[in-house]
Amino acid sequence: MIRRQIEGRGLHPHAWAFLLGLLCLLGSPGGVRAGPNEIELRGVITHENHETYVEVPFAVPEDTERLTVTFEYDRANRTVIDLGIRDPNGFRGWSGGNRSTFTLASSDATSAYIPGTLPPGEWRLILGVPNIRKGAAASWSARVRLDPKGAPSTGSAFHTGAIRTGPGWYRGDLHTHSGHSDGSCDSLSGRRVPCPVFRTLEAARSAGLDFIALTEHNSTSVYPELRALQAYYDTLLVLPGREITTFQGHANVFGVTSPLPFQLGSPRAPTLDAVLDAVEAEGGLLSINHPGMPSGEACMGCGWVAPIPDCSRIGAVEIANGGGLRLTGSAEGPLSGLPFWESLLDQGCRVTGIAGSDNHDPDAKGGGQSPVGRPATVVYAPELSQPAILEGLRRGRVFVDLGAPAGASVDLTVASGKVRAGMGESLRVRGGAPLRLTATVPGLRDGMVEFVTGGNGKPPTRTPAPIRGLPAVTAELRPAPGLKWVRADVRSPDGRLLLIGNPVYLQN
């Protein structure tokens, strides 16, 4: 249950909400205790609000130039309240639990919020409640300052065409954060500050990446800055990205700049289909993030538990996450996304396996941080452009680099008689005829190719084959009934997983 009050009066909260709205719309917010241009909202969050969104209405009068919100709440008992805002026409920003104050104006806005004209009418403060324990009650207050005009104030692709022409393997990082969400780094004097966007782009350039996506949590505020920076970083393709963070899991969206529903489980997005509808309408691609992470107080909403009505609408799965790699030391550890991905493949889903550093600090200092570009997603594309990279991800001629030697790669073809298919493609299997597997592994002199098969109702089968200095490694496979996919991974001489290939899909 939530209670909202205007300080100092004995009327029912809804009566005061109506009266306040009327006064504000008339341009006379008189009687508000916080000051002539301020509104004070108060309430209490209880366990009934756990994993829900509470939208608190307030009125904005005509000719308001700037709106500033200062928010406080009782954080005892691991209570967490996230923060965002909506104007009469739509969503204006989301800072989650990272900020207690933000401002919006026609000329500028705090990071994670969208600048622009402040339309008069009913606005809504969005309180997301990822955690409040049973029996707990947390009071909150929000002070909204409305400065009138005259008071002191302070397209999808960012690059049209190709950054580079010609087909090849293009290397990138599909999961990073800056100060527009919860990325931080050291300032010049050594203070911890929200990290400027250019630091992440500079780290990507230094790492030799071809493309990068900054995937801020639920917010589009970084896009104007990225659009400006793309002109400078003209050898690095900057993809529009966003991390949709819900109570039921996280997902990255690529190629979309419009606002998207993220309040999964609420009337705004009752099911995952509502999110996918919006993504697909903009021509974007959705990838499920770090599905093997825990979901609870240790990492609220991190693991994927949302039902997937139609797996054909899922473009990719993050099978390796930099944070998980740093915490466990292995892409096959307890936080691995491989089992989740392989279970989808076993169901007949054609979902591309990708990776991302999930970097929150371009200096990669402690706290499980992985450097920008580690792990990397490597995509075969006809050119380095946004349409080509997104289409390459959809097609699935992609491998994940967990830390292989420079220049190493893996590609796979599977032949049945004279018919061949490559990574991301389908091959019809004729009866029990043997399949010829060829893994191309340039840049590697030793180690092991591991041919991995699955989909027949059993755990994946792994067949090793030594590299021994050869540019390609071959094997013969007699497909068992029900086999749906085969891929090629690469291990170091000591058995460490270096490269993860995507499947060739088998049709019986």
C-alpha cells in the first residue's frame, strides 16, 4: 500500500492531489509547505509494493522552464527504491537507484533524463521497488521544484554509411556502461565520479575494437552525446544500445533509439511480447543478458526468469559476461550463460551466442570489472556499418573471444555429401549419412578444437580434435536421431576455453 500526502493538511491524500493539481494548473501553487515553486510528496512503501512500480502524480503548470526532483527514502532492511519520471506525453528518464536528484529543462537534463519542453499537465514520478522485505515499511519524500521561464537555468544510426568497407571479421563489445547509468571512474584528482562517455569510447579504441554499444539502463539520454562523439571516433562504429533492466531479467537492445517499455510485469509491459513488439517495430535486436546470474538480493533481477513465449523473437543470448568471468575465472563457471543458451538451441531456437564486458569502469579497477573488449563478440559482415553488424548478429556467423591470442578466430562448415552450411546456417541431414566437420582456426598453432553437438535430449557431446599447427581441423560425425546443432569451440593447451563458435543447425 502506498500513501501520498501534501504536508500540513488533514484532507484525504487524493483530495489534496486534485487540489494541488488545480492550483498548479492555474499557476498558483500556494499553500505548499516547501516553498512558492515547490511541491513536497511523501509516502510509505511496504512489502506489498515489492517488485512493482508506483507512479505518483503531480501537476506542472504552464510556462515551467525547469523541473528539479530531490528524492530521499529509508534504506533500512535492504530496501531499494529506483527513480524515474514520465510527463503527460511519455517517458522522460530513469536513473534507478544511482541518483537522489535530477533536473530537466528545455536546454539540458541530468544524465539518464531527456531534455526538452516541459508540457503542462499531470506528470508522474516513477518509483520502482526491486526489494523490500516482508514486514518492512520505508518512508520516502520527493521535493519537486518548478522554475518558471526567465529563471536562471543552466535517428537511429549515429553514423550513416560504413565506417569501413569490405567483408571481414569485425570485433566489438556489446555491453558497456558510462555515467549515463551506473558507470564510474576516477576523476583527475582521484575522486570517484560518473564516468564520461568518451572514456569508454577511448578504451574501445585503445583495445582495437571495430564497434561498441553503450547499453545504459533503460535510458536514452546518452544518445545525443554518442551521436556527437561518433563524428570524432570515425574509425569506431558506435551502435545504439540499451540495457532493459526488469525484475525478471536484463536484456540488451541494439539499433533502437526510441523509448521502450521496460516495466515488465506492469500494465505498461505485461509480458515480454510487449517489449519485443516495440523493439521489432524499430527494427532492433534483443539479447538476453547474463542469464546464469543469480536473481535475488545478491543481484536483484540479474538472472533471467521471464517466460519466453516465442524464442524465434529472441535475437541473441549473452553467453559470456565480463563480470561473471572476473568473478568465477571461467566462462563455464557457475554464472555461465552457456547452459541457458544450449537449452534454447535444444528446443530448436536459432539464437546467436554473443558476449560483452559489462564494463562499468574503463580503467577496470577491482570489483569484478572486466576491461572494455574482454570478452569480445566477433561478427562476420560485408562492411562495418550498423545495418551490416546487426544483420551479421541475426545471421549468426559470430564467435565469442574469451582471450585468445591476437589474430585467432574460428569458423565452421558442415558438409553432408556435396551440400555445405556455415555458422548460423541450416543443413538438412540425409538419413544416417556421416557429416564432415571443418573448423578453420587461423592464428592458433596448438590447443584443441572441440566439436560440440546437442539437441537430442541428452547433455551436449564434446569431441576433441588437436590443432597441431594446422589451419583447419576436421572430424566426421554420424548424427544421432534428434540432433539439432553442432558448433566448434577452441581450447588452449591447458584446457582453458578461448573461443566459442555459433552453431550450424541440423534439419532431419
